Amino acid sequence: MAEAIPGRAAGWAPRTFLGGLSRPVAEELLRRSARRRYQSGRSILREGVLGSHVVVLESGFVKVTTAVEGCETLLGIRLPGELVGAKSRPQESQRAGLSGPS
């Protein structure tokens, strides 16, 4: 039996990636995933860098930003249960922004 997801007895927010999965599938995905912790303010993915993985956010929040002419712009905030580093469209091959914990 899969281990329980800490702090998620009621489940994930319904509009998130994990919220769209059944509880057993979400638990199995997290059980098989490599877990990492990141310090606040540290970049976890870089814009334009080809990636081979995505991050499933278990806790905390992540800012997704881009820099144009040296000016950082906030593209979005990712919540627990959401994916970070996923391509927006299947034909894209590069990441669409810089992501880091906030």
C-alpha cells in the first residue's frame, strides 16, 4: 500500500495536476518520485534550458518569471499539486520561464 501524502488528508486542490488524479494514483506518483527541498529564492529551473523532467510541487509556492531586457516579469505562481517546468504546448522544446521557490 502506498504511503500517505503528508498534510493532504483532504486531497489536492481540484484544478491542480495532482488534484486531477485519483488519490491512489497521486500517492503512487509521489512514492516513485525523487524528493528534493529548495531554499526560498533559489532557482530550480532555468528559462530556455532543455529539460528532461518536471517538478511536482508537494508544498510551498513557486514563482515563474521571465526576464526581458534585464527586467524580471512574473508569469505566474504555482501551488502545491501543480507541475513546474512542463511545456505549455507539445511542440515546445525549451522551458518557458525561470522557476523558483518563493
